Amino acid sequence: MEIRRFGPGHRRPDGPPGTRGVTGQVIHQDGRGTIAELAFSPGAMMAPHTNPNTTYFVVVSGGGFVQVADERARVGHGEAVLWPAGELHGAWTEGTEMRALVVEFSGADDAIGELAGGVQERLLDVPPAGPGRLDAVERGRGSLAEPPAPPSRERDESSGEPW
């Protein structure tokens, strides 16, 4: 088992190039993509830039603003923003803090016709269900669980994290 630590006490003091008031930590990086955590202080900024990779900006606490091309929007915890490959994008905060996970996939959007090694053709050649094969899976039944009770609104200043 491998456990990778991030968050308070594990972030680089200086954020990625083109940022102000942002600290972060790469959690994983390989040829398939990168996962990183970013912490924006009030008044922080990730300058608008482009990237050849499709990226998701997943806000896990706090909130701020994002930009894709010339469109701007407010975002908060529990929201994910798609930054398409090659599009100008950025993020910033004003009077609040924001924490986000950045999930960057290698290259532009996955197109099934571009899968390497003929995977698409092999998937399309799967024989139908029949003797010796599992039949089609029956549609699941159920419902969503009730959401958990909201956490206490008392902030633990020693945690170093915004709400």
C-alpha cells in the first residue's frame, strides 16, 4: 500500500508558475496524467494560460472564480470545471480561500477512434451473450442514500484549512 500525503504541511511554499498566493502539491504524475492539490489564499490567482491536456479543476473546499476562454463563473466546493485542451483557462479568489484538486489527462479529450493498439476493434468484436457466456447484466435497482448531517460549523484554526 502506498499513501501519498498532501495538504497542510506538505505543500510547496511557491505555487505552480504563473500563480500568486497559491500553494500546492503534486499527488501523482505519470505518462497518463497528473493529480495535484492547490490551495488558494484570499486574493490568489492562477494566471490565464493554455494547456495541451484536458483538465478538471475540482473544488473541494471554499470557493472562487474560474475562466474558460472569455467565459467566467463563480465556483464552490462540490463543483468541477472542465478545462478543455488548448483553451485559455485560469482561477482566482477574492475574499475567500479555495482548495482544489487538479486532474490533468495526457492529451486532448479521449476519442474512441484513436485508441492505441486496435482496442476499439477488439471491443466491437465481442460476441453476443449465449451459451458459456454471461447474459446481459440486469439494470440495477435502488436509490441514493440520505446525505450525511452537516459538519459542525466550529472551525479548528489548527487545521490550517478553510471551510
